[in-house]
Amino acid sequence: QTPESFPPLRNDAAVHVLRGRMKGIQGHCNSCYMDAALFSLFSCTSVLDSMLFKPFPLCDRNVQSILRDEIVNPLRKTGFVRAGSVMHLREQLTEKGQCSSFTNAEKDPEEFLNLIMHQILGIEPLLRLQSGGQKEQDCYCYQIFMDKQEDLVVPDVQQLVERSFLSSDLKLVEIPSCFIIQMPRFGKEYKMFSKIIPSLELDITDLLLDSPRECCMCGDVATLECL
């Protein structure tokens, strides 16, 4: 265990610490969904570091300390987290979530995030979405749903998010503080794309509800939107 706190890895430091053999989070008993989620959320960004330190109203301090001291700090310090540390967290999730399969089965990442963020730590939802002018819905992450499209062979994240929002008639009610996106390539049986290129920046201008945008014809503020 590492009692100190370490900042997220950036630039050359990230490459130096995270590249090579015996790096990342060690997999064990179908833990890949959780390993990938934890690595994405904490290795190189501090956006969700409040999960590690802030005493939320419903916060379970034991789960918080396991997450901080046994997973995030070792990952940022040495670039490696042993499987036993993740299993310790999974055992606590099993106990708190009344779901015995958290320690051995492959789960949906959204289920894991909802459990740890909502039920165990009590964090406010990160996203506010609206579909077709209906009632707003709050959530912690967005899972990309879309039909197979032949023109997308090796898409990037920007393309997938835009097309998924369009097909579902979704808009972001406000700019999210953290936008967690689940790609459509998970699970053992089926992966829609063999590869997805990470977009290092995400333009959400066209995804925002009632956001003033430029008319592509005259350059003035647009009054109509062509889907």
C-alpha cells in the first residue's frame, strides 16, 4: 500500500511509468471491464479525484480508501496494480451492492460506475441528457449505441459520439464536467469495430441543447438545424 497521494501521470512521465511489461492493472477473474474503467478514469487525469478524497453524503470511506491507496496511488507511482487490490475492491462492491457476481463475472462498465459512484460514494450524476424534447435524464456515463455503418471501418471517438447522439435524437443539456463514454467494442462475443481511434479532443458544440451555432451558409447565428 502507498499512503501518500500521487498526481496523475502526464506527457513523458506517463510514457516512462506506464509503458512496458508488468504495467497497468493486472487482470483476474473477468476483471477487464473494471481494470479498463479504473485505468481510464485515474491514470492520466484528475477530473474525478474528488472520488478519492471528498467525503460525499453517502460516502463509504472504506471503499474510498481502497480505491485511493490500493489502486490509484500505486498506478500513478509505479504504473502497476496487482490483481489482489482490484479483488479487494470487488469484494467490497459485492458486499455493498448485494450482487455476488462482482467478484467473478464479466459485468457492464456502466453497472460498475453506477454502483460505485451513486450507491457507494453518493456522487451527483455527471451527465444531463435530453431525448427528443422529452424529460431530462441524469446519468454517470454514456454508452454508444448505433447500427453498423459500412462507411465507418476504423472510426474515431468524435464520429461515434456524433452519430450515436444523432441516431438516438439526444442532446447534452449542459457542458459536462466529465464525459465518460463507453465504446461499442466490449464483451467476448461481438465487437462492432476491430479498432477505434481515440480523439484527443472532443467537439461537443453540435451536441449541446440550444447552443448558439454558426450558420454554415451565411455565417450568422443559425436559426434552423438540419440533422
